[in-house]
Amino acid sequence: MSPYNQPGMNEATEAFGERRIWIYDTTLRDGEQMPGVCFSPQQKVKIASLLDRAGVHEIEAGFPCVSKLEADTVRKIASMNLNADILVLGRLKREDVDRAVDCGADRILLFIGSSPLHLQHKVRMSLDELERIVQNVVSYGVERGIKTSFSTEDSTRTEPEVLARLYRAAEESGADRVGITDTLGTVSPRGIRDMVRELSFNTKLPISIHLHNDFGLATANALAGVIAGANIVCTTVGGIGERSGNVPLEQFVASMKYLYGKDLGVDSTMLTELASTVYEAAGLPMPRCLPLVGQNAFTHESGIHAAAVLEDPRTYECIPPEAVGNLRRLPLGKHSGRHAVRRRLADGGWEASAPQVDDLLDRVKRLGEENGFVDDDEFRALAIRVLGDPR
């Protein structure tokens, strides 16, 4: 890792101390709100099982008020006796609390918009009315015996005094944690740091952060937030979700472990399997350049890069691919060099002179320019043409 990380790692170590940091993953709820995505109950059960096996601490299984099928699926997941707590989303309505309890959820995540835009155009109530509803529904959740969280929606565009008032009302009514939501991904790392620090001064409750990726800052904001004092980060596998998505589970877990020295207890070797499973269930092509878990994350075609990786993988790999369950790939194409061709020949049982390697490399480059890459069958055909069949 970079020597320039050391100050940041020291800062994080001092900030974390013995403080517990954990994840609630919302792939099955906010991830599914990605336009065009609808997981089947069977797919949700499979994804929940994988998340639990990987050691994800909390799984937001759904939004029961959406439909009967949604509620039934949450109930099924809650009955699986997973190690993870099962969470559901709920509006500030008593009937949503009742549905959460009926589904067997461990926790309800109550939310309501708090910014001037949301208050005027969606919530359509005064701040005094909103405060009374927070008190009423949060206290009702506590009475029903379900763990009760309260988050403001569009927190990052809400005045600090409004947030403080609503969080105080929730805490006094029995909520056991409060949450900040960057609904439109409009906050900067410094902004989320300042928000978390300010909220930390006003509450003793654990603080969760739910961050969107509209400016590509979700992971950076998550890291800034936990260093500032947040306890819980909301993620989705592969970062899927509305618009530009959410904090990617794999990026946050690996960044905390390898850049900040904080192992969250999530099995990072399962991250690629999780990503491929979720993208397949969502009917989406998994981006080749997806950090850490994409096919290109540990792929080296350039001749200079491939030669160095063959000598020592650390030259062009920040961590071993196995650390996140991925694979190293050395494909052949226009940018390949002699080292990669020699390695491929040796793996196939060929011996070749320097002129033969150069001849074969020239053929590989020409075919790569035509097709973009040279697959195993094409390379074998080229090698047989130049060297004959080793068998």
C-alpha cells in the first residue's frame, strides 16, 4: 500500500479506537429500486443467504408496504434464522410498524423527508407536525417491541437545526439509532464529516449513513463518515440502486480492511461471488471495470504490465485477486508482449525459439487489432500454425 496512506491510517485508527463499525446492506430493497430490476423471492432468499454467509451484519430485506409478495418474502427471510439482523423500511405510519412486526423483522428503519423541498412538495406538513409524528410513531415502534431506527430523508439538504430537532425527538421517544441520508449524493467528504461530527455532539445513539453515488463520491463519503464517528454504513452489492446507485459493499469492505486497517468481519473472499450473483439476478451485465470484483480488476494485457506481473504481481495489483475472490487474467491482444506469449506457450507444452515467439507475437497483435482480443482457441490455432501441435 502507499506510504501516503499512513497518516490517514493513523487518523482512522485513532478515530475508530474500539468503536464498532458495521454494515446494513440494502441490496434487496434500495438495490432492487434500480429501474428495471425485480428480484424473485427465490433470488432474494439466495442473496440474503450469501450476504449472511459472508458475515454482513444486517440485511434490509425489503419494504413490506410495497406488496403482499414483498411482505411474504421478508417474512420468509426473517424465518431463516440467519446470523444477520433482518431490517425493513417503514414510513412514519403505525401500520408500517405493524407490518414490520408481522413479518418478524428485527428492526424497522423509519424515515421521512426533512429538507425544505421535501417538506413543501412531498411531506406537506409543518415542522411542528412532523416532530409530533416522529414522536408518535417511534414510540409506537418501541411499544411493539421492535428495534426502531429513525432517519431523515434528504438530510444533506436540510438545515442543521431541523435535523437536530427531529433526531432529538426520535431519541427521546425511544429510537436506538439515528441516520443521515444523502438522498441525491450531493454532499462532499468534508460535508459528511462535519454532519456526522455535529450529530455526534447532539446524540449518544449510534449513527448510520445512507449515501448515494450521483457524483461518484459514495465510497469516499462513507469512509469520511466512519472516521468522523458514524457506526453503520448502508451498502449494496456492486453499488446497484436508484440513479447512480449506493455505496458498493465490496469497495467499502476492502477499503476499510486494506487502506485503513479495520477488518469489519466480512469475508472479503466472497465479494466477487456476491457481485456476480446479484448482477445475474438483476439481469444486468456486470461491468468489466467494476473495482475489485470486475473481470478487468486484475487483468493485464499490456506487454509491460504483464511482464512485470509475471515477475511479481504486486507491481500492478493493489491486493491479491484471491483476497476478494477474483482471478488474475493475462489475455492476449494488440498490446501483448513476448513474456505473455512465452508463458502461454509454456502452459500449452510448446518450446519456441526467439524468432518463433516474435512471429507468433506478430500474429497475436494483428488478430487482436481485428477482434479486440485473442481467445484460447485462437491462440492455440496460431501456435500450431507456427510451431506445430505439441502432442
